[in-house]
Amino acid sequence: ALFAALVTIYFWWQNIKGIPESSEKALRIMYITTVMVVTLIIWCLITIIHRGFSPVPFPSLENIRFSDDAVGWLKGTWATKITLIAMLIGLGHSILAMSGEESLAQVNREIASPKLKNLKRAGFVIFIYSMVFTSLVSFFAVMLIPDNERVGHYLDNLIGGLAMHVVGPLPLRLLFHAFVVVVGTIILSGAVNTAIVGSNGVLNRVAEDGVLPDWFRRPHRKFGTTSRIITMIVGLQILTIILTRGNIQLLGDAYAFGIVWSFAMQGLSVLVLRFKQPEVQEWKVPLNFRAGGREWPVGLALITLALFVLAVVNLFTKKVATIWGCIFTVSIFII
């Protein structure tokens, strides 16, 4: 928690100096992460060729095992006996893989022109990272780490477990494990920066709409940034770190709760707008059909439905996040 607070203060100063300063740091983090990802994938593939692998079990009900934390209020109910719901619970717990896409909405103002084209490019890059890296790590962990060791030691640190179960001399594996830890620290540090940039963008829009007093928007004397908004954000970040004592599981659950409902509401908003503003859109979600003189956005409706299903599943399986998420939502609404 102390280290996280120090990192937050560091990125507070970088953002006070301006977006280029913090964006440059984010790009360097991306470079280092890519080196680690590519190295891990290649090493795991070499290990599979050299040593073989354990087959990945099909996600049938007989092969799915839930911890108490995973099912929340659904523990002991009929819901966990249905394969589809069991798979949805797993999907609900992997929703954090979508957090990179959510960041696009936050940093939208900083994306260069042509905005839509670059937004789609950035979205595709994040999709590749989320899809390839997140899923491959999970598959490789089942294929290469023995079940008893994975469950006993590496469930919260699959990448570290993989680093220790690839082929090669022990000193080299330990060195790579250390590199993985460093990269993990850097990634989480970068997330602090992303949160500051995103929150600053959102609160600037709120201030421009007159919801926040103009006092917040006064530029920094030297750097011209909205330093007062940035300072307020960082103060709330440090308060969050202190209150949660750096509990990553709690923070992750709370973030997943917020992100899935945010996505669901955004999907519903866009769906409603397709009917309220049916004029030609610059870009549409595929799978649209015309019937009765109206265009029906089936693809967008299916995406929105899937998001709401995951949101409801998370509502019942993430007890702490649901309780505090509801309290936080009601508090903000009252304010």
C-alpha cells in the first residue's frame, strides 16, 4: 500500500506536467510488457514441444470447481448445477480483461485525428492483448503446471507459476520470474496513471458542463494543466489505497462490478439511440436487418443482452463488490 501511494504521487507529478509526460511513460510500460508477453508465449510453446502437456479439460459441469469466493450468494443453490450458468460465472470473473477497452472511453479526448479510425485501431490492439495474453496464460497454466501445484501455490500468480515450470536451467527461470514480477509491478503502476488520465478527462467534461465550480478548471501557472482536478483525483486514489490496505482482490472485484455495469448501461444507451436517432450513423455494430420500414440492430441487442447477463451474474457472485458498489451508487445518486 505504501509503494502504491508513492507510485500514485509520482504519476501525480507527471500528470501535473502534462499529458505527453504521462503518455510517454505509458508507452514504455507497453514496450516492456510486450517483451515479457512474447518471451513467455515462445518459452511455453518450446516447453510444450519439448516436454508435452496436460490436456485442457472441456468446461463441462463435472470439470468445473468453484471456490466459495467465486459463487458468492449462489453457493449451494441450483444455479451452480447448470453448465451455462457455471460458465457465465467464470466469464464474470474474467471481465477485468476488458478493462483496457474501458480505458478508451476515458482517454478518448487525447486520441489523434482521424479519431474514429485511431479509436478502432487502439481497440483492436487492446483486444489482441486481452484475448491472446489473458486466455493463453490460463490455458498454458493448465497445460504446464501440475494441478496440485497450480491450486496450492499459483492460482493468484499463474504467470509466475509458468515462469517456474518452463524448460531450462533454474537460474534462468528464476531470473525470468523476477522479470515477471517487475513487469507486473510496472503494469499496475501504469494502471494508476491510466486512472488519473481517464478521471481527469471525465471531470474536465463535467466541469465544462458547469457541474463542478470553475475553481477546479483554473490552469497550473507553469504547466497549464488542470492541476486542481488532478490533485483531487490523486487524493481520492491515496485514500482508496489506505482504506483497502492495498487489497488487490477487493479492488479488482469492485472494479469488475463497476466496469460490467458501465458496459451494460453504455450498450443499452447506444441501443436506445439507434431507435431515437435512426439517421445514418458513422459506424454501426454489424448484424442489422430491415423489417417494417425500420432497421433492427440485432448485433448490438445481443451484445447488450450478454453484458446484462454477465452483470447480473456478477451481482450475485461478488458479494463484497455488490454491497459496496450499491452503497457507492446510492451515495453518489443522493449527492
